Amino acid sequence: EGVAIRIRPINSASDRLVTPLDVTSTLLQSIRVAANEYLVGKNRSKILAPGMSPSETDTQPLIENCVIGVPAHYSLAQRTSIQIAAKEAGFSGYVGVMTESTAAAMAYGLFVTPTTSSDDNGKI
């Protein structure tokens, strides 16, 4: 059976069992909501589709897909739990799980380009 801890929320008379999946899902939901709010504020003019009012775009989820980096030692069961938590957090599209070191290498490749200068000796 799964692991759960008993907590008592602030201003509550009763306890509640919370699983690691609940905690992870809540954290991912907070990240998704904050990212949506940021994108709406930053790119409101780009988000509006023809004929849509600003209030219509506020209710539409902007972020449906995600890729989450996990430690290399995570088992298949742990990776699957992360995917389930992301779905529960509202990521309704593609949810991928990637080893953190691979994600870091890919991000490095996105933002660093090789130079052709002879002074660099081909180093990145």
C-alpha cells in the first residue's frame, strides 16, 4: 500500500491523509498556474485569436504539455507517478519525463551555439 502522512490543515478540526502524489500534483499545478498567468500577462496581444475577447483567453489553458526532469536513479514506477501527478495537475496534453542530466544537456544545446572563430579552437 502507498505511503501517506496525516496532516491537520490550518484552521481545520480534522486531519487529512496526504500522499507524495498529492504533494507533487499540488506543486505542479502551482507551477502550471503561475506559468499561465505569466504568459497571459506577457503575451496578451499574441494570444488573442481573431474574434476573441481578452476575457475568453483568460479561461483557456495555455500550457497543456510538459517535460519534467527527474533524477537518474528514479525507477519506472516513480517516473510513472510523476506523469500521473502532472495529469492531475492539469497538464492535459503530452507529459514526458526525462533524466535531469539529459534535460540539462539539451537546454545547454538550445542556448549555446558553436562559434566558427579560429580563436576559440572549435570550443563551445
